[in-house]
Amino acid sequence: MRTMTPGERFMRCLNFESVDRIPVMDFGYWRETIDAWHKQGLPAEVDSTEDVERYFGCDRGFETNLVNYWGDNGPVGIEWRAWPRWTKEVISETEDTITYGGEVGIITENKHSESIPFQSRYPVETMEDFERIVVPRLNGKDKTRVTPSFAPMLQRAHDEKQAVGAWIDGFFAWPRELLGPENLLISYYDDPDLIHAIQRNHTDFVKDWVDMVWEVTPLDYVCFFEDMAYNHGCFISPKTFDEFLMPYYHELVAYLRAKGVKKVLVDSDGNSVQLTDKLVEAGADGHYPLEINSGAFPEEIRKRHPKLALIGGINKLALAQDRAAIDKELSKLPPLLEQGGYIPSLDHRVQPDVPMANYHYY
């Protein structure tokens, strides 16, 4: 078989077609992991996710082949979500934390790690908040969203013949970003009109945003960010999904396919086995990262949905142990690889407790 381009290899894997080899990629690396590896022999100039990918001879990860993604220092490429960004001002600070207020709500971040910030207030509490703070900033046609980092990113992707994708906030994740998880779950019952207004606005925004991107480059795939499951299953019921997410997924996925998007991938941490029923119904072609310790076993999902492409499913915690644990974890892969439609990778970012030697072995 001839040597394929990275883009061909990735897209053919997702399509259950034969490839010259399986892509070798991971979900990314925590900043603290790279810092720890510098003390273990990683050269100082290898200082970002993409640098680490190159250093270990990995393929470029599919989440760094997006026209928009969260880089090591914040958003990279074409801005999405609210633009201009919401105001953010320091309201208090300690040796270890910094707390911001303003239109973002109230957020406390850890100065020394990338751990999830604690958010005690969110931007939206009422329809008036949504119409005042969010709607004016969701203009998907605004070309000032294109940052200087975008052109070299796209050029590299084209030079390397990569597949090109885009990150899209899903219909659970976006209202959660605005209201917070507890308020969102309550609002499905107490303020359904607000949720539908957010979903309608978001659908129209993404269509305009994709049209603007398409003026510069076509998209081979999109990744919907959801994170809508925990270790026992989905945060919402199938009925809630059907009412508040499914119509908008159907509309937007149809629009994306009409534009020429070939694959729709959906990201969710947690135990997403039963959730995949709804994701497939919504139009998903693939799912990741399949968190093992939450019970999202790729073998179970494959039995449930034989034509759903899968990415991930390697227990990241095994890499913090020893070579025997790594060997055991990798021994489960051959049957999945033989079935096709599977790209093995860790089930989330590489953690700081993983020795660089273990990752090299892996």
C-alpha cells in the first residue's frame, strides 16, 4: 500500500477504510506535564503540545488541526464564542489563586496549575442577561475574529496535507458555559424559553461562523465539545436531550454536511456508553475520548454502535504505573484495530505523574 498523507490516514480511519498505518496521536499534555518532563530530560525548547508531538514522533493531534482550539496560552486561530471577549478584571488575589470578576462572572483560577477553575457566578442568569451580554457578541460574520495565528496554522496544515477541522461548542456545553451546570439543569424546567433562545442563537451563530471560515478553507471534520456525562452516565435524560438538543443538532449537522463537512465528532468525558445512542441519532460519526475509569469502554460502545468511529480508550492512569501496566493496557487494542474505525489514544491529556520514560515506552 502506498504511503498516505496524514489527512487521508485520519479520514480513512474514521470511515472504516484500510490505511497504510494507524495514526499515532494523543489528546494532549497538561502544562504541568511538560514542565515536569523538562526536569526529566525533555529539551527546554520542546515547550508546547505541538513541540511534544514532534519530539516523540507522533502524528499531529486532530485537536491541534482545528482552525480554532485552546492552545497552551489560550484560544488560537479563529475566535469563537463571545467576541470581543467578555470583560475580566482582577477582584482578589492570593499566593496561589487569582479571582476575576466582570462580564465573565466570578472565576477563581489556580496560578500554578491548569486545574479547572472554580466559578461561583456565571455570565447569564436571566433572559435579559443573555440578550445584553451574549447576543451582541455572537456575530459569526465578524472577520476580526481571524487572529494573526490563523494563517501560519492553516499553512502548516496544508503543507503537511493534514485534515482540517473546527471546534464547535455543543448544545449542552454552550448553555452550561453561560449559566453554569446547576443553573442549566434547573433552567430546563424553570426557564425553558431561555434555553431555547440560547440554542436558536447558537445555531445561527455557528452557521455564520462556518460560512466565514469556509471563505478561507473547507473543513473536513468538526468536533462538538459537550462533556455531558459523569462516571454513571449522562447529566440529562433522553427526554431532555430530545427537547432541548436534538432539533438543533439535526438542523446544524444537516447544514454542515451540505457545506461539505465529511465527519462529525462529539467529545464527552465520563461514562458515555448510553449517551452514544443519542449522539448517533443526532448525527455523530465519531466519539471520543472514551474515559476508561468512568466506564466508557470502547468495546461496549462498538457493540452498541458498530459504525460509530472511536478515538481514545487507553487508560491514561496506566502510564503512571510501569511497563507491565502499559503492556496490559495496550494488549486490548488489536481486536478494535482489526474492526476498523478506531484510532487509539489516551482517554484525556497526559498527566504530570506520568514519567517521561513511561510515555516514551508507550
